[in-house]
Amino acid sequence: MTIEMILALGILILMIGLIMSDKMAFGAPPILACLLLVVVGLSTVQEAFAGFVNPSVIMIAGFMVVMAGLMKTRLIGKVQSSMLALVNKGGYKSYALLLVVVMLGASLVGSGSTGYYVLILSLISTIPYNKKMPTSKLMMPLGFATNHPLLPFNVALFYGVTVSVLETAGYTGGLSMSKFAVVNFILALGFLVWSLIAYRLLPDHPITEASEYDEVAATTEIEILPAWKEYSTIAVFIISVVGMMLMSVIGNAAYVIPGLAGAFLLMINVLDFKEVRDNMGAPVILMMAGVIGVADALANSGFTVMIGDVVANSLGNNVSPFILIFIFALLTSTCATFTGSNMGSVFIFAPIAIATSMSLGLNPVAAATAVVISGWNGGYMPVDGMPAMILGMGKYKLPQFWLFSVPMYLFRILALCIGAMIMFPVS
């Protein structure tokens, strides 16, 4: 390892340690890490703090403002009441039904939809504490459920990336989209099984202070928005969500549509400037922006590429095909978890996994499928968008987060690799 790799890894470990220890306010450790990157010479100021102009961070910060406006409408009250009906019933059946409903919703938008997970997490955060079904038992499973379509017919992105890496590696045997979708379905089932098992392991604590909720409720009762403001707020919310979901179609404009929508809500006095400022600069936004600089430094040091080379050289010729696929899926998802770069991690490890499979005389489709999909199925550390939001909004301690996320991660990767080998035999 070079001195740059050691320094980058050390700063990452320090950041994680501070998050675990709760010695600093949530969102502060990544900022400290960015400052240290500049001090030790691993990054320029612009590189270390690049996360603050990262398109995804800008988009989510704007959407947080839109959600703050939406919380003032009666529509959100109706949506909350529907969720509350299940929450108030309490019990295991309601929990399972909520999981299935969120996963069915994910079927429409596909895996990894920023707009969808921010929406679901924001809705959960507004539900008051209920002993029958504490919201701390909902934030993690429902948050991660937004990444798992129960009916995986919207797999075009993952399918296209898989075909691309296979063709780049010289494989011309084709790839069945229907079989590829079944692999995603098996992955979703793996997540669902773990979430159903984990219900009793999830912590029981409020995620919104009672006094804070009562104050919001009282304010809502006194200050009912005029009908035209409600309709305008709902309209810009819909525009923001649709814009984010059509990111691949409309390009860069999708990243700033929520911000423009937030500016509109400020102009029509649905929100005041303090509310806009507090939501755009929320601790979870600082966390997301800060970790990007750390992730970039780790990748730029050559650490992730070095790990891929070491694994490729050490596997040898007698490794089990399942172990081969499993190892590369773990490496890809872990790299994506710590760097925040799903696509970058896939394009580092997928070519190595495919080349290794072909050199061993194995059909590389299973490896390519598992590695590509695994790039979006890490999340066991809160150093990227959705996991960071779940940790912060759910007010979890890091050990509580790990108790759910680490087994979930292993369940998903195992289900993914098994599904890939069943649908695409290696021999």
C-alpha cells in the first residue's frame, strides 16, 4: 500500500469511529474528514468539498425543502392517516403489509430511485410514536424496501450496464432480460425474508420528540394553507418526483427541479427563508456531502483498484464458481458502499470478474449479473444517500443500524448470487 492509500484509509476509519462514538454531532465527522484530506495533501479544497456541489446532494437538498412544504398540506395528512391506520393496528401483519406496499411502489420507479426513498423516509418521519408499531421499527426496513421492487419489470438500467460490461469483455452470447428480471425478483425475496425475520430485532424508540410533533400539529391546525397554495405545493411536489424519476431522459435539469420547486414555495410564502435554510442544510445533507470527498480520495489513491487486483491474483484456478461470484459481489457492493460510486465500482470489478470466469472456462453471465446488481445493494454503512438518511432520520445508534443492515446485506448478496447461478448456469 502506498502512503496515499494508508492516509485515505486512516481518515475513513477515523470518520467511521467518530460516527460510532457519537462524540460529534451527526453530519460533523465527514466535514472533519474533508478538512483532514486537504491538510494531508490527498485532496485540494475543491476536491475535498466536491460533495457540496454534487448533483445528487443538490437534488436531495432541494427535495427536502419541497417535502417541508408538502407537510403543510392536507394531502400529506391523508397519506399519513392511511399509514397510521396500519401503524395503529400494530402487530406483525401490519408491518408485513407495509413492507409489501412499499416494495410494490418501488416496482413502478425501479431500484435506487432517489425521489421514492426520500418520499417514504419523509413520510415515516412524520408519524408520531406508537407503542404498537414504533416508527423506529419502520424506518430501516421501509427505507431499504424502496430499493427492492417486488415486481421487477423496470430493470432497464441494470440490464443495459450488464450487457455493456459483457460486450466490453468480449462476450457475445447475449443476455435474457426475462431471466435477468427473475434474478432481481429473487434478490427482493431475500430482502423481504430478512425484513420479516428482523422485526423483533429492530429498536423501539421515538424518532420525533412528542413535544416537537405536538408543536407541528398545533401549527398545522392554526395555519391552514389556502386551497390555491395547497394545490400549488402538491403540483410542484409531483413535478419534482417525476423529474427525478425521469433523470435518464431529461438529464441535468432533473437535479435542479426540486430546488426550483423549493424556490417557488418560498416565493408564494408556503415556507419562510428559515425553513428553507434549515431543510437544505439539514445534518443528513451535510453527512451526504461530506462523505463524497472522502470516497473520492479513497478511489483516487488507487486503494479500490489495488484490492481488485489482489483478489484476481489470489483466487487461483480451483475456486468454486459460487465463491468466485460471491467474492466479487461482496467486493463490488462494499466498494460502492464506501465510495458512493455504484457505477464506478461496477466498472472496476465487473471486468475482472468476467475475465476471471472466462479464464476458468465458465460462462461469465452469472458473474456479470451478480456483480452489476450488487453495486446497488451494499448499504450496510451509513456513508451514502439512503443509508445516511435512514441512520439520521431514524435516530439510530450505529450498532442498532448494523444489527439490521449487516445481516440484510449478506441475505441480499447470497440471494443475488444464488439467483444468478440458477438463471445463468456457469457450465
